[in-house]
Amino acid sequence: MEEEGGGVLRAVDLRLLAALRDCGRDPRVAAAARALSWSGEHGALWLAAGLAGAALDRERRADWLRGTALTAAAHLASMGVKRIVRRPRPGHVEPLVRTAGRHSFPSSHATSAVAAAVAYGALRPAGARLVPPLAAAMCVSRMVVGVHYPSDVAAGAVLGAFAARVGTTWTGARTDA
């Protein structure tokens, strides 16, 4: 089961991906994972949510637009890292979706999802409790559809959280718990 790089971490990555991809055998799980993957392509869901927040919350429109810009910037940073690392997508599982690119590390879906959860969560909008579970589901969906290793998703989530957390001072949002 060990491929290039081998080792315990690699074996765990492969086994976790295989287990999560197996969840996609259930047609309902596969459909949900495909829908999440599709809606998160290029950060679309999260960018749309930020723009909707800007349209609906006129008092904090500038903060929402900054949060949207942070989400987009985190996504772009992830794409830049992919071009440097160039890790191939998993080849040992059958993917349920097509991907925009060939590279896997880090997951840009995870980056934009977590960046949005942090940036928009700091604005404390109505319905903010729904964003973290939706972001987590987006992250898991990338493994269920078989296009990312768990380490890709974890790295994307860390990158997204870091980018948004650093940028929250620019948005003017509160970052205290």
C-alpha cells in the first residue's frame, strides 16, 4: 500500500482516503458529495455567500467584501502552492467527479471553505452556526469523491484558517471568542 515517499503517514493517508471514498458507494452520500464539490469549485459557494452578505448587511458591506476578498485570496494562494508542490491526485481510487486540475496538494476547496468560515464567522452573521458544519462537509466531500488525500484537505484547511485569521484585522471584524 505504500507508494512514493512511503512511511506511516503515507499509509494512513491512503487508508483514510480509501475508507472515506467507500462512503461514496451510498448513492445519497455520493450525490451530496458531488453537489458540495461542484458548488465549491473555485470557491464559488463561499464567494457567493460573501457577496450575499454584502448585499443583505448594508451596515457591514465593506467588511463582507473584505471577507470575500480574503476567501478569494486564500483560494488563489492554494492554487499557487499546488503549482509549486505538484502532488498528483490519488490514483488508487475511482473519482466520482472531474477536477479542474491535476494537482492535489493542498485542497483549494478546503482552503476556501475554511477561510470563509473564519472570515464570515468573525462578522457574526445570522446563521453563522451553519457555516462551520457546511465548510467541514465541503472538506470531507473532497475525500468522499476521491480527489484528495486527507493530508491535502488538512493542509488546505490550515492555509485557509491562517489566511483568514491574519486578514480579519483588515476586515474590521472581531476575532475574540
